[in-house]
Amino acid sequence: MKGTHAALLAVLAGLIPLLPGLLAESHPEAQAVKDLVAAYADARETRDPEAVRSLFTDDADQLVSSGTWRRGREALVRGMLESSRRNPGSRSLAVETVRFPAPGSALADARYVIKGPEGTEDRKMWSTFLCVRTADGWRISAIRNMLPARR
């Protein structure tokens, strides 16, 4: 009997590090954050400046993979539309994790792929979204785009 209890305790102890991720994904607002990122992807794909603008806080910022900082909602809208024009291809974002580090805030990590024109290599990145709950619902406060280091 003691061996069974010890084995059960060992299994439970091994599961403890997984709990925050499991609990975050079951958070009642996780889907709303995923929907916000999906709305962002749709707005970028359709190059709709009003749709893009509506998803951000006034003081939002973005660090893009080239190292450029965009600060403020209007700078983000201009930069995103220009980036879409300069870098053709369809964009997709697949949220893999959502965490809630503090009440009213969420971090969403997503795989970001820009599928290039025929014969070109797809750009595969990571994007992290800092989202905040406002009186108008969830809004994006910051985006960090990262290109994995070449090995």
C-alpha cells in the first residue's frame, strides 16, 4: 500500500509544473483572447486599416522582426499596411498558448507564417501578444515578432 501511495504522489508531483498551462487554457477568457488574435490576423490579411485600428490600445507598440519599433496605434496601422504591401503573401497566426499573468491581462504566443509567392520560402516566426481587458473588451497592447535564430 505504501508503494502505491508513493507512486501516486510521484505522478501527481510530476503533473504540478503542467497545471499553470492547463489552467490558463481553461480560463473563461482564453477564447476571447484567441478570437482577438484571429481578428488581428483577418484585419491584416484584408489590409483593413479601420479593423486593424479597432483592435489596439492607443499606446500600443510593436517590435517587428527587423528590430523596428512601432509606437502608438497610428504608427502600428501605417507600419502594418506598409509591411503587408512590401512583403506579399498570405499571413496566418496560430495561437498555441494563452496565459493570464495578472487580472485583466493576457499573453498569447502564436506561430506566425507569411506564405510567400510561389518559389519563395515561407517566413516562419513567433509572435507574442500582450492583451488587456478594457471597458470595450480585449485589446492588443503590444506585439513582439521574433524570427528563430538560424542554427
